[in-house]
Amino acid sequence: MNKKNIFKVVIPALIIGAGIMYISQSLLKENITLDKENILIYTGYDSQVKLLEYDGAKKWVTDDPVIATVDDGIIKAGMPGKTKIKCITEDGKKYSCNVEVKRAVSGIYKDIAKRETAWISNLQLGNGAFSCYELEEGLAARVNPYFGCYSALAMLMSDYTDENKVEMEAFINWYFTHMNMEPDINGSVGTVYDYSVNISGKEVVSEESREKYDSADSYSAMFLILLNKYRNKYGDDNILLNEKKKIDCVVDILLSLLHDGYTQSMNESKVKYLMNNAETYDGMNNVLKIYESLWPNDDRTEMLREAVNKFSMDFDYAWWSGTYYYPVLNKDNSAYYGDKMCWDKLYEYAVPQLFPVIFDVKKADDRHSQKVYKDFCDNWKWENFDYGNEQGANQTWSLIVYAAAVMEDYDRVAMYIKNFNEKISDRSYPYYSGDSVWLALACDKAYDYFANIEKKGEKSKFSNIDFLTENIEQ
């Protein structure tokens, strides 16, 4: 090919190539954009935005550094509000995204949980037991093993204190050492009585058994729940292995109280309470995990497994009549509560209906759970502390707010806490450990829920998130 022909071929090719390069660069510049147009960030968190299809020099600026700052695309939330983040390229072009900062609510819930667990921790006596009420010099502390287990469970939920394990072991050992290893007043072995304890500060001067307990099945179930939660938390089997015989006794109490798949409250009672059996189901579930792991060949392992399976299969029939719910699970005692559900009786009719969802007998999305919770809220404005003149109307009934947290009803949770902070000015009687425990557990669940949303920068499903952030006070 001669030079003339070469120029005819090469020069047009170069021109075409240059044109393609020019077009591709033009297209490339036209494709420059931020990867996000709108960003939601919660206070205490950050987010990242990137300028796509651009490798040159650039700088980042914010319209309002009080609301959000930006450094190399990393946006840090400041105060709640709205602003714009801009990226400016070296040729002066600007690319912006809208940033909205909302106040994070998770930290508020965590602070409330910490406040409550600190108060609960202060109720623990020098011998490991938990008092039910505020400690006062000169007054005997009331020790109830059932509520003591609740107090210990609240201590276990998160590392809100530095000495959780020591506190838990102290209470567990107190429970073991106070077990009735001879037949008690009802003929059971392995129960624990309530106690009155004379104290000096937190130290025990003397203690006196009240020689009674409210129920053998609930006390035993809550202790078994605590043992498995302790084991899961700390991975420590020593205390369980050392006390195997006493744990057997507690399990035997539940198995001996089982009749037709449900437990009666004690040997001398024929009533099978709904709330007790919800606790019992959870207790058997928890201790079954211990036996399957540590003592799989023990006869109790299979007995517990059968009891749990039967309860799971038959519970709906015992609880749901087809038109209403039973507050007791044995129909031969229906006259004790009347023939049908009575929602206008707070306790012992309405509140027990929340126990299946509280103790995971029924999931929050189960149709029965949904109906029961709706009916309860339709009949009781509990978030406003509106309990009328019913039994226990002067109590805070914090177990209801925990049920609301399980049901993810965080509008009512927030209203309850707002009213709680306004109405409960001190921790004097009748405020007791159970109130504080359920509030702490509800706030711990709320913390997990909102922290998950906040980390992802997602909008809450609640229509008025501002209500939650503006009306919960620490």
C-alpha cells in the first residue's frame, strides 16, 4: 500500500477514534452522579455517599454543619433537621443529595433500661436474695423467690452493670440453699418459701420463713428459665453440674403438677391458671435444653420433651373456646371465673390473656395473639394508667408494656413511658421489683428494635415517629 493510500485509511480512523473517545468522555461526564439522592440518618450514626463515574479531585460541603457534617463522603449526623450535602468537582460542577437527621430513640430506651436495672441491682441483699420493695432502714425486706428470679433475669438481659455474673450466682446459690429438701406444707420437695429479712444496710441480720408461696409451678418455672438464661449468657455449666440433684427436684415439681398436659398451681389446688402455665411452658422449654445438653439420658429429658410437645399441640384448644378465651385451662373450674371471658376485670381475667405472647407460647403474628391484644387495648387504656378501681389499680402493670413491645406497638409503649415518668416520682410502695423488671425488659426490646432501624437508616413503620422521639424523656 502506498503512502497516499495509507493516509486515506489511517487518518480517517484516527479521526473516528478521537471522536469515539470524545463521545465516551462526554457520556462519562453526563453519567456522573451521587449514588444517593436522599439520605436518612439518626443522631449518633453516620452514612456514606459516593460520586459515581468520577476520579478527579473533589470537595464535599454541607449547607448546615449543625445538622450534618461531611468528610470525603462520610456524613455524620448532628442535630435533627434537614440539609443538603454537596460534592463539587474540580471543574466547578455541583452534585447534591438531601439529608434528613432524626433523633435516635434507641439510646433513650437503653438509658431507661439501665436506670431500672440499676435500681433492681440495689435491691439485692448481701446474701444474694432480692427484696421486692425499696430498702428502708428499720423495715424488714420482703423476699419473694418468684420475683427474685425476675430481678435476676433483668440483670442478665444486657451488660448494664459490671458485676452481673457475680450477682446472678449469688441469687442462684441463695435459691439452692433455701430450697425445701424435705416435704413442704403442700408435700412438695424443691420449693422455696417467701421470707421476711431483717437488714442493716444491705446486710442480712436475720431472716424468717413465711412458710408459704403463691404457687409451686410458677416459682419453679421461673427459676428454671433463669438457669438456662444464665448458662446461655456466660457459658458456665459448673453451677448446674454441682446442683444436679436440686435441679432434678425443681423439674420433678413441674412434672408432678402436670395433669392432662397442664400444671395446677400447687398440690392442694386444682386450678390450672393460664398465666402460670405460660410460665411453666417456657420453664420446661428452657430446662429441656439443659437436660438435652448435659443429661440427655436422664428419664426427665424425654418426659420434659413430651410435656412441651403436648402443650404446644393442645394449647389453643384449652385457651380458645371458639368465641372467647379462658383465664384458666381446666374447664371443670370454669365456674371459678365464670363461663366466659370478662374483659372489664383487669385481674385475674384480662391481664393473664397477655401471658401466652409474653412467654412465647404464641408468636406476636399469631391470629389469637393479635385478637387478644386488640381486645385488651380496646377495653383498657393502659398506656394512660387508666385502671379504674380494679384490683391492683395503684400498680404500674409494666408487664403490659412488655407485651406491647413484643407486639411492636411502640406508639403505646412511648405513651406509657411518658406517663410513667410523670406519675412515678419515687420508688416507694407499692412500686416493686416486678414493675421495674418488666419496664426494663420492654425498653431492652425497644432498644433492639429501633437500633436495627437506625443502623440501616430506614424509616420507622410508625406514622408518627416524632411522637416517639419528642415525648420520651430520660
